[in-house]
Amino acid sequence: MTEETGGRIVKLTDRFVETAIGDETVIMRLADGDFFALDGTSLAIWQAIDGARDRAKVSEAVGLLHQGDPAEIRRDVDAFIGELVAAGFVAG
Amino acid sequence: MPASSSQPLQDDLVALMRRETRVFPGPFVDRLEGRLVTSGTQYLDHARENFLLRDRDFSILYRKGHGVFVSPETAAWPGEVALYLEGSVYAAAACLNGLFPLHASAVAVGGGVVAFTGPAGAGKSTLLAGLSARGWPMFCDDTLIAQVGDRGDLACLPGHKRLKLWPDSLEMTGARSIGVVSAAYPKHFASPAGGDVARILPLRALIVLEEAEECALVPVSPGERIALLDDDHHTRLIYEDAAAITQADKFRLLARIAGRLAIHRFARPKDPARFGETTGFLAERLEGLAE
């Protein structure tokens, strides 16, 4: 959680471009041209990040689509958002 | 370069490239836009109209709309100069006219093209020669030039380079040598046994060559296709410079192509004793790939 986002998870859209291809979404980091492919759960988490939701709300949205233990979904969401923050794609 | 309504019709592309790559004698040039272009380097001007390649004894200047000017004639002509004309200069002319290069060799299959890509030494030309020996016409060697359509489809120009093979590949494929490239570059020009093709054809599949213990042909996931299409071959670098393309635009272009193009990994042993087996494995699947 940061002061800038008030807990909301926000995509840093000036740092990447994305495209849907087949049942995947591919993101390219503009700084170095590295590619990241998202599918399944990672794609669901990415799509649930709308700039208004915090981690709890993102987990809730993912849980509506993917049945499973809410605590486990929350752990997956936290872990993946951590990766997205580290990659420079989101803040929050 | 992204497709636009001003792109030449496909039928005009062969004629365009033929006009643009006409060779004329010209003055020795070592500067472009006031910038000294040193031996062993190349330079594209900011207007994207002129491409200068310098070597120790000669210069080659491509001028868009006018052709290629080579000077002076030296002991290097025609062999060494011819290699540059087929390579970087042709690529520059193609890219400055909005065409897209792939580092690939290819055969014609059922009204389309199946291309093979991989780094230098992956076996692209050797595989091409092996398939040609089985009757598949050669479409191109080493560089595939294409027009990218609005929906990412690729219309491929017939090859402009001669097939070149190392001596061991000549022996392995049974290809006929028609001369050594040069003393400094002892590959052999070879005549493709299956003949070649002189018309524009659509690209149906791209095969990424890899080495493994046993043969396997595996489709590549949609996301991975984009990464595989992003290569750093010198012709692609010329394209990116010629198109003044941003990272974001390049991504969108590759995504458009990846959305349409079937890409497979062909893993196979590179043991010369198994070349017939591995070539046969792919040959049996070529028509299915081209559908």
C-alpha cells in the first residue's frame, strides 16, 4: 500500500504495451523490450486490476471466476501483484 | 512498416524491388549528410532515402527511387560486392520501401511458403537443400522479404539470394556446387534440386530450428510467437531504423503477425548421419503445416 494509490492497484500504462493473442495476453516492457505472457490465473488477476480495486477487491473478483479457497486465492494474488510491482507494471 | 492504403499492390512488389536494386557505376562516396562513414560500417540518412555501405575499397549507395550506385570497381568486384548487394543493400532497399525482413530460408508448399528460422549455424540453408532434394522448390535462402498486410498476413517476395552451403552440407544434401563464394568466405553457391519460385506467395508457417536428441514438431504458444518474431538479425535492425519504429509500434506489428502466423519448434538431432531421417520427418509434415 502506498500513499500515492491509497491501496488501489494501478497499472503504470506508460511503461508497457499489451495485446491479447489467442487465450493469452502478452505484455512488453517498453524500457527493455522484454516480453511477459499471461494466461489462466495470472491473466485473471491482471484483468481484475482496474485501478479502483485494492488487493482484497482484486482477490474477490478473481474468486468469482476461479473457484478455490479464498485464502489461497489471496496468496496467489499477493504474490503475482508483487511480481507485477517488481516488473514495473503496477503500483500499489 | 505498418500497412497503409498507399502500399504497392502485391503484383507490383517484384517489379518495385527489381527497379530499386538496379546497379549502376557511381562515384566513390564516404559521407552522407556530412557524416563520415568509415570502412566496414553503414549509414541510413535521416530522410530515410539513402543508405551508404562502406568497405575498404568501395562504396555502395542505395538511393530510394534511383537504384544502387557502386564505386569504384576493384578486385573485390563482383564477388564481395555482390554479397553486399544481396545482403544489407537489398534489405535496406526493401525496408525503405516498407517491406519486412525475416531471417529465414523457405520452401514453397502448396501455393504457400513454409519458412525456417534460427541463428547462424542452425541449419536453415542445409534443411532447405535437403527438402529441395526431395522436390520442394526453394523459395528463398537466409532472408525472407515480405509485405505485412493490415491483418498481419505476410505476402512473401521470391528469394533474391543464391543458396549458399558449407562443403559438409553440400556433401550431406547432395547439392551441386556452382562455385565458391570467395576465398575469405568458402561457402559454395548451390543449385536447388527442386527448382525455385518466381512469384509472391503467402507465408503459411514459420519453423524455429532447434537441436535435440529426437525429432519433435511442437506448436508455439500465442504469447511466445511474438518473442520468437523479435529477432536481432542485421536485416531487422535495418528495418527498425528505416521505419523509425518505436518499441510500442514494433510490438503491435509483431503481435499482428503472431496472431495470424502458425509457428512451430522443430527440434532434431544435427548428427549428419541422421540428416535423411530428420529431413524426412519434416518433409512428411510440410503439407499439413502449409494448410
